[in-house]
Amino acid sequence: MAQRALPNPFADYDKSLATGYFDAAGRLTPEFTQRLNNKIRELLQQMERGLKSADPQDCTAYTGWAGIALLYLHLYDVYGDPAYLQVAHEYVKKSLSCLTRRSITFLCGDAGPLAVAAVVYHKLQNQKQSEDCITRLLHLHKLDPRVPDELLYGRMGYLYALVFVNKHFGEEKIPLSHIQQVCEAVVASGESLAKRRNFMAKSPLMYEWYQEYYVGAAHGLAGIYYYLMQPGLGVSQVKLHNTVKPSVDYVCQLKFPSGNYPPCINDTRDLLVHWCHGAPGVIYMLVQAYKVFGEQQYLNDALQCAEVIWQHGLLKKGYGLCHGTAGNAYGFLALYNLTQNMKYLYRACKFAEWCLSYGQHGCRTPDTPFSLFEGMAGTIYFLADLLVPTKAKFPAFEL
């Protein structure tokens, strides 16, 4: 782990140190808020310049136009400035003009551009185009049985798009029955693979992506189980307790002595501390398991994830969401919102402070340096989210 991260130079939480960032109620100080706002404005200008040379045919939320539209939609929600909504609209049009017609997910397929567009058009009072996007989103449901189940390219990535629309509309635009069908398909797929590969005694569910049993949030078990434990998505109490819970417990048993998790089952290398692979993604499964089942061990494991992130989460890969410092910081915010422990808000603020020195730590430049999930747009999203920590949620993933 240590070779993938830069040493954490920050002193850990102390009440006296925290006063420069937030008050006793967790409200950010005017000074720190101003620093965040200034950096957001500065990075936005840099990002816009950089996007002039971005791939014009990348529609996706992960590295393309839909991700930039999602950032501006978020900035509109945070600041209430209609200019941000207009910019989101421009990027929505770009993303809809180059849909892949291959993948069905929010992050790497057509569901993301369509879902973001539906919400942007809705907020612009353009209901006809909004409804058209929702209709097209629902038509993606004719799922190929060979589609994987994970978040980036599979059924869970489609499910997120459906829930995203309902959350932003504040009503059931996507029928719950439609969402339940996706959940049922994921559970059936996991049960089938567990039986075929003789996992049933250890884990009633099992999932693979490219012949590997991935563990993390992006491609693996932790991301899938995080959604299967969500209330209101249609997994029955019987399935939840008899099928999902023992499968979650199996993931818990994969924990390294360090508190981190492997990228794949049977991978003994304790290297990756990313949202996509490792503790920063598994933490969401553990937090949700604690909320649903109430067992202290889930919380203990989540707290251990936070220690791993604090020690090894300032990544040499950069400041982004998928495998960068901003993405890792969201784990602290998830724990802060669960426990109200100011230590985790402080740690998120310190990781944000690291991001305020964007580009000054010798980190490598991502392949798509201005995108939402690999680059600068994701860091801006995080800094804006931190302005109201109690509402912060990892984009395109956390519910």
C-alpha cells in the first residue's frame, strides 16, 4: 500500500486543530468555505480549457461529456446558480449526440447520459424531452443475459441510473417494479454462479467480471451488495437475511490484517487503496450492512477501512474519484454521516486541503485529466460536496 501512496503529512484529529475547518456543529468556517469556493472556480476554468482537447465522441459519465454535465448539475444543486444548469444542458446535448449503443450503465454506457439528460431537462421545465429520455432509458432494460452484474458495465450500473432519476424527480418516474426486476436478475445471476462454482457453502451469491471474482465497489461484490441492501429496491427480507447477509459476511472474511481488502478473491497482494479496489469502496458495503443489520462488527470493519484510507489514501495516481484522493475522502464523509464523529469530517477536510494544492505533489497525470472519474471534474465535485458535508454522496454510486 505504502508504495502507491504519498506519506500523510497531516496531524490526526484534535478539537483544537479542527477549529480552522468547522465549528462544534460541523458547519464549515467562512474561511475554509472561501478557500473551497476559490479553488472550485479556479479548477473549473482550468477544466474548461482542458476539455477543448477532450475526446469529442466520449458520451460517458466516467470519462466523457455526461460526467461534465453531472458536475454542472451538482454545482447547480449546491449553489442554485441557473448558469450552471445551462452549462449542464450544453454538455447533455454533447453526450446525447454520441451514445455508445453498447453498454447500458450509468458510468460507462448510455444510461448515464440519458438519466442526467432527463434530470437536466426536467429542471429546465422541458418535460417533453425529459420524458423522451426516460422512455429511452427504460428501453435499455431489454437486458442481454450475458450482461455482467457489476457497477461499471453491468446491471447495477443500469439500476443506479433508474434510482438516480427517481431521486432527482422526488417521485416514482421509474416504476418500482422495473427496479425490482433488475434486482431480481442480479440475485438470480449471483445464486446461479455460486452454485456452478461451488461457493454456496461459503457465499450464497457470487459474481465475476472477466473471469475474476472482484471484491471492490466498481467491478465486484462490495458494490453489488451495497445496492442489494438498499431499502426500497425490492429485495425481500428473507433474501436479505438468508442470501445477501451471508454473502456480505464472506466479503468481510477476506479482509487483510491491515484492514484493507483484496481486489479479487485469492489475490494476496495488499496494494490497492482505491474506491474501485480496496477499503475505500468496501466501506460503503460495511456502512450499509451496519444500518440494515445493526451488528457492531460491520461498523468496526468500516472504522478499520477509515484507518487504512487515512494512512494510505493520498494516492500517487492523483486527485480523482475512481483511484484518487477525492474518491478516498468520500469514505470519511460516509462514516461522518453515519456516526457524527467529527474526526471523520476533519479527515475529509484534510484530504480536501491536499486537493487544494492540485498538481503540486508530483502525482501522475490521468489518461483523461479533466474527466469526472479520472480527473479534475471529480475533484471539483468533491470540493463542492464538502461545502454541505451532511448531503455529500459519492457521485454515480452512493444513494
